[in-house]
Amino acid sequence: MSQATITRRYRFCAAHRLHTDQLSAEENRTTFGKCNNPNGHGHNYVVFVSVRGDIDPITHQVLEVSQLDAAVEQIVVRRFDHQDLNRDPEFAAQTTTGENLVLFLWELLVDQLPSGRLVKVGLIETRDNYFEYSGSAESNRREEGVSHG
Ligand code: NI
């Protein structure tokens, strides 16, 4: 059976501040620049979710788009839209970099999709910043031994 990948785009707006307690105030300023501003700032995040699968012989689709939309809306958009990412429990001890955020989006979504279906999560943070992660669909970063802080 032929396989294909569909990528859907989603959006949320959120505030954050790049800061880590592992660095001094001066080191934080040097490392993160204006993103370390104590008052925070916001982004119009764009999330790309890529799902691979067999092309269904009846629907000729790899998934029901409405089901993916509902899952992403419930798990990602409702959680982060118009929120301060630094106040999210996941980021209590983690910096809200695009890298950490895209890994966490993967972790949230991989558990909601049938095994092996999620192939990539992309995240646009600014005009010039794009992050992506395509870890093993059968595992998440906890299993890969990446520390949560
Ligand atoms: Ni930022």
C-alpha cells in the first residue's frame, strides 16, 4: 500500500522570556540578549505537524484531518494560546527556547497518535527562526534520556 505524509499548520500566540537559573544574570543577558528582558515578549507561533501513513483505499487519505485538528487543538492550542509559556508546568525548570518547545510539542503529540504515524513537528517562532524535531515515533524524549532539567 502506498504511503504519504500530510503536514497541517496550526497557530498559537504566547509570551515567554528566555532565562535559566543555571546562568548568572549577566550571563543570561549575554546569552539570550533582548529575549532575557524581564518583562517578557510574545510570538505568533506556527506549528507544523507531519503525519505519515498508508493511503486509505476508500478515503484516499492518510488520516482524517478533522481528528488531527481536534487533537492538536485540545493538546497544544488550548494549552498554550494566549498564555505565558514560562508559567506552564513543563517549563518550571526548563528554558522556553524553541528547541525545548518543539521537543515538548512532539512529546505531547506522539502519545496521541497511533504508533509510528508522527514523523515531524516544526515550529516557527519568528520570521527567521524555525525549529523542528523528528524523534522516534515509538519513544519520547524521556525514554531517550534527555533530562527535564
Ligand atoms: Ni522569544
